[in-house]
Amino acid sequence: MAGLTPKIVTLGQILKETGVRVGEAAALKWVDIDFERKIMTFNNPEKRSLPRIKRVSDKLITMVNRLPRKQERIFGGRGSIEARYNYQRKRLAYKLDNPRLLKITFHTFRQLVWHNAIS
């Protein structure tokens, strides 16, 4: 994670803490976050899910607060954030000569959440 941009690291932390799908997190708007109560509301569910409200950590709230507020959506949408992540992941895998990094996807974070919930 150290070689990725703050925006992508923050998205990864959201996925890790909440277990939501990447499209749901990418659609997150600034108004969907209650910074005082540390709550995120995911209003754009995917795959027949329902909207969800998740409590998040102080660490994640701090990470989100550090991001620039240039547009309504925090991440600008799923396609753009996934493309940037894939580019950065490939660059790091090549730079570190570690092809296993190419196996880490946004869905990997969701799987970790569900695996830890079951364990």
C-alpha cells in the first residue's frame, strides 16, 4: 500500500473496514459521510443489496479528510479509480519484481473482511 496514491489507499481502507463492493465505495459522496459520528452511508448498492450504514475508524475518517474535495464524489467513480489502481499495481509489481502483487484486487479486500468475520 505504501507505493499507492492516498486516494487508492483510502479506498482500500474503506473496503477493508466495511466489506462493501468497490462500486459502492467508488460512488461514495462527501455528503454520505458523517465525520462527527464516524459513519458512512452507502446509497448505491450493487447486486440486489440494500443501502448500508457502516461505522468506521478514526484512522479512516482522518484518511478521508486528507483527500481533496474537488468534486461531489470522493473517488470520481469506479472506472477511473480501478484503472489508476491497476496501473499503479503493475508499476509496483515491476519495480519490486514481485508478480504476486498483480493478484491483489479490490475484491481481495472484501474477501478479507468476510473471511475475518467467519473466523
